[in-house]
Amino acid sequence: VREKCGFYFCELVTSVSRNVMSMTVEECCNGGDGGAKGCFDVIRHVDGIWLAAGVCVEILQTQNQFDINSWWEGCLRVIWERDMEYRQSRPQQQLLPPLLLYRLVWLVGCVTHILSPDANLPHAIQLVVKTTLLFSRSSNAVIVSLAGVRTLTSMLEATEHYSILKPLVLPLLGACQALCASLCESDSQQVILEFVTLMVSFCGLQNGEEVEMVLSLLPPLWQAKRELRTFIFDVLASVLVSCSSQCDNSSSIDNHSGVNAMANVCCPLIDSVLAEESGGGGFLVGEALVLWCRIVRVGGWNGQGVVKFERLGRMLMDDLEHLRITTLLCESYIWLTPTLNNDGDGSTNPIPSTLTQVLHQTIGKVRTRGASYVHLITEALLIKFPREGTHLLCQSGITAKLLQSLFLKDEEDVILCYYLTNVGRMLLHNATALDAFYPFRIVVGETTTVFEGRDLVRHR
């Protein structure tokens, strides 16, 4: 079929496109001599042929007498630019009906990977952007703008010409906001969120207005569409990466205000996910913890709008799936918090109790890699707060667990080295820190073994 019909199919596609290109304004608007019925027949015929061309683009590509780049330059681009010029000169009128313009936008998405990256692709991107912006606030042709978003997504994934979009990030975000407000289908809103994620990742955000525009999209969708929350987290992660990279490059986004704006939107969403003990929030816990850690590490911990730290205490109660990110969060809070004591306003500092809870849930229950993550907590604690950290570990029973493992040799050598390092840091700060534990008694069955402080060195 491809060999016998390919030639005729190419001729049909070319002739139909040239007919549309050669039609006068009156013929396009009125369907030639056929009136309204003729107009409908023309639209239906051209739409069908362009639909077939997009679906069978591989057949067109293999025909020697047909060149897709020439077809774009000589027909599709001319038709499209002519329509855009007509709309700009007569805002209340149209040359191509929305259905054909939708099909044209869709068709360009099908041939993106074939268009010449230097000669034709930049022009195609510009036309798709113009069409997307033009129809984003049109209630009767929103499908055209949505098709533009889909096509731009495929173009961002297939080309390096995303720099064309950098000056247009703000208007495109406005178009996405208008589309989200006018569309109610989750699938369509998912397409918009995926496009925003890609655009922010590739083009970045250059100022606070663009950051606020992205963030304003998300809370309404979060409340209304639970199935979109994964994609909302993807958007937030891309915005945070963009903000942090711009801050590192001394760009116009201010570190404090940019990340604080992120925290004001992200933290309620993160806290709501971590607070859900059942239902639809469990599958998002990993994404929520990662985003929380990024916010803390990029913006620093200031106690304003941050998720309740004590929620980390129950992350590892049932399993150790989120061990790594939980320990990284604990480590970050240790380095960033000014004190382990209660706050000056009389409120209880949740960090010490949460840290000991996490340590009790992990020490002796993880292998080498997990122990290396847990060691991040104890190491940071004893370096940042040598006196308070030693007191906390001794009073909470963590030190006793370390000593028992050291005397019994019931862990791998690498893990025991971590424990010895912790004990050494305690003794380096306070030589008598462990005296209260001796004589150290270990009961195994009916046998009780007693160890003294000097036995720790001998035993090792």
C-alpha cells in the first residue's frame, strides 16, 4: 500500500494545501460559491487530508517526490502567516476557521522532528507561540491554544531552540493560567502542567513576577484535582531549581524573596501530604520530602512557613523507604538551627525529640549504606553541638545502643567504625561523658557480661 498509494497520497496532500493557499479571503470565509455548506465541506476535506498527513508522516517522508521542509516553506507556513496577519489587521474576523488552525498546529507537532532545525523550526515555534497566546483567552477556540501547548511541549523535548521562548515565558505563563481557568478536564490541565515544568526547566525564570505567575497556578489545582498533585510537585521542583540556579549566578531573582515565595506555597502542600495517614497522600510522601529538603537547603531554615519538623519522627515507623531523604532533612536542620534548647518564646523545640526518635528507629536496623545516612545525623549533631549533642545522645539511650553494638560486635565493621567515631567525638569534648555507663552490663540469655571503659579499647 505504501509503495502503490504513496505517490497519490503525496499529490493529494500537496494539491489540497496549495488550494487552501491560493484561495482568496472571500473564498476562505465563505467557502467559494457553495455558501455555508461549501465552507463546511472545504473545512472537512482539508482537515481530513491534514489529519491523514500527520498520522502518515513517515509515508510522506519516504517519498522521493515529496519534501516535508519544502511543503512547510511553500504551503503551511504561507497559509499560517497569512492567517496571523489577517487576524492582526481585523481582530474580530478570521481567515482560517479554528478547526483548521487547530489541525495546522497539531500537524506541525507531528513534523517537528523533520523540520530543518536552523531554517524552519524557529519560524514554526514562533507561529505556534503566537497562535497559543492569541487563542488562550478565546472561549470558543480554546482547543487551538491547548493544541499549541501540546506542540510546544513536543518541540521543547525535540529541539535546542528553547531560547526563543525565554523572552515569552511571562506571556506563555499567562496563557497557561487562562487555559487552566477555562478548562475543567484533568487530562488537559495535566498537559499544561507538563508544559510549564518543561518550559521552566529549559528556559528558567528571570524575575519574581514569573515565579509568582507559576505559583499562582498551583493552589486551585491542588485543592480541586488530587490526581494532578504529582505534576504540581514536578512544577514546584523545576521552579525551585530555577530559582536556586539564578541565585547562584547572581541573577535578578533574590535568594531570600524567591525561596520564601516558594515556601509560602509549597509548605502547606507538603504538610498536607505528610499529615495524611491514609487515602491518596501516601504515594506523594517521597516527592514531598524531596521538595521540602530542597527548600531547606536552598533557602535556609528560618522557622517561617516551614513544615512541622516533628512529622519526620513517624516517616520511618512502618518501613525505611524514605530513610535517605529523612536523614538528609535531619542533617540540614541540625546545621541550620541555632540551638537545641527551647525557643526564647517558651515554645518547645521539636528538633531534639524528633532526632532521637529517628535514631531509635534506625540504629541497629540498617545495613552499611543506611548506616552511612544515619551517621550524617550523629556526626552533624556532635560537630555543631558537641556539648548539647553528647548530652542528648546519652540521655535518650542512643549512646547505650552504640556501646552495646561495639562490645557485642553485632554489626559490620564499617558500621562499627561509625559508632566508634561518634563515641570518640563525645570523649573528645568530655572525657567523662561515658563514665555513667560503666560498668556496662550486657545480658545474653542467662549470661551477663560486664564491661568497663578500658574494655572498649581492648575489645576493639
